[in-house]
Amino acid sequence: MPVLKVKERNIEINEEGFLVNPEEWDKELAVALAKTQEDIDELTDDHWKVIDYIREYYLDKNIAPMVRKVCKNSGFNLKYIFQLFPSGPAKGACKVAGLPKPDGCV
């Protein structure tokens, strides 16, 4: 299983870059996941708005939100979310937010 080194921690990720143990997630790890798995050099306030919403929704409902909920609650259209997370809200944003790979995500 691949390992992502973040400072003194070795974080297990699967072959697609999703966390094996989502409870290890923190903001420092999100920055590392963004850089190494999604080629995002810097997480802006807009990135964090999407990440925070996805995490809150997941922690409350134990499932990733549907894309239209992400758009509605962030105030961003889908095109802009794809600019923030080029691999998309289901794959890229969920990965950086530390969620398991969403069902139906290819």
C-alpha cells in the first residue's frame, strides 16, 4: 500500500490516493494530498469552502454530498469547482477532504 509522508507521519493511501484511515485527516494532510495527489499547489479560501462543506456533510451523514449540493452550498457553479479540483468534486475534492472514495466515483 502506498504511503504519503507528512512531516513525521507516514499516512497510508490507496492506489488512487484516497486515505486508508480517514480519521487521520487534518488540514496539514489536506495540503499534502492536494499537492501530491491532485497537483494543486495552494488551497485557497474557495478550496477550503468546498472541503469544509464536504467534510461537515460526511461527518453528519456518513456519505459524501451529491455534486449539486456541493454547488448549492458553496455558491460555486460546477465549472468553477472543476477549476478548483480538476479531477472533480467527487474524486478530487473528496480525496483532499479525507473522505473515502465516494460510491459511483470512477
